[in-house]
Amino acid sequence: MSESNLSPTKLLPANENIEKLLWLFGFRIDPGTEEPNLYTLIAYGERELPLVVGGQLVFFTRPELAINALQLCGIDVSELGTPPSEIDAICDVAETLYLLDAEDVDESDTILDCLNALFDLVKATSIPMPTEYKRVLYAFADYLNFEQEFAGFFAEEDIQRSEIVNAILWCVGAISAKSKLLT
């Protein structure tokens, strides 16, 4: 199994409860909804690892499908308990794009949370991010680690908001191209 794939031994140490090792991660893509549109499980530890099977990220449309996602990945959950059903984190792509288009401050750290999730997922796809997209997104994320007001970033770095939006859309496309969806 490649390093980007999760195996039961990498994901679940012996005698650990599955709920302590996984985050239920929601993704809101549709601005017309308030709830996440997609979900995945992220194993956390030294590194955050999304579920991957056959080189594809595993997403599902309802939290109760988490067990199916684990089974698809060959993880026997019969002795480990149930996967998490409460959302631990949300990558709000819709809100991120709105903030970039219409606001200058992100008081809730929505953009930074979204970028960090996208970075982990793109890395798991093994698709190399174009150098220019990587440069602007990582610089923007570094800036957002210390500032919630982000309008100054664009002037200081001579980067257009549209460059950030295009890079985020590229990430969403790369993730989509390397995903399996359970419905």
C-alpha cells in the first residue's frame, strides 16, 4: 500500500477506540446550503491522513456512511467501535470564496481552516500543485496564521484576489478528480 493510503495498522493502533483517532470532516461547497455537502474521515496523529483507497480520496454524502468508507478502505471496525458521527471540522469552500470576493477580514478563520484542509487533501492526491498556486496559497496561509484582516496581504504581496480564488478552485478540481464518492 502506498504511503498516502491508510492501512488498518497505520490508522488504528491496537486497543484504540476509533472515535479517538478520526475526525469527521465536513465540506460545504454549495453556498445555497448551510450544512456540509460532503464528508470524509481524517486520521490524526503525527500527520493528518485522509481516507484513500486505490489512490482515490474517499468522500461520502451523509455522516452515517462513515462506516462504509472505512470498510471500503479495508478497515475492520467490528472490534473498534463506531466512527465519529459529530462533525469535528468544516472546510467551508463556499464561505471562503465569498470572503475572498466580498470581505477584507475573516474573524472566524474560515479561509485558513479551508486552506489547511485543501493542502492535506491535495497532498494525498499525489497531484503536484502548480508552483505559482503553491506560492500564493502558502504565502496567504502564512499571513492568515497571524492576521484576520487580509486585504493588506494583497497590496503587500502584489497578489490579486483572483489568483487565490483560481488556486483554490484548482485544489478543489484536483481533489475531485482523485475522489470516490459514497452516496
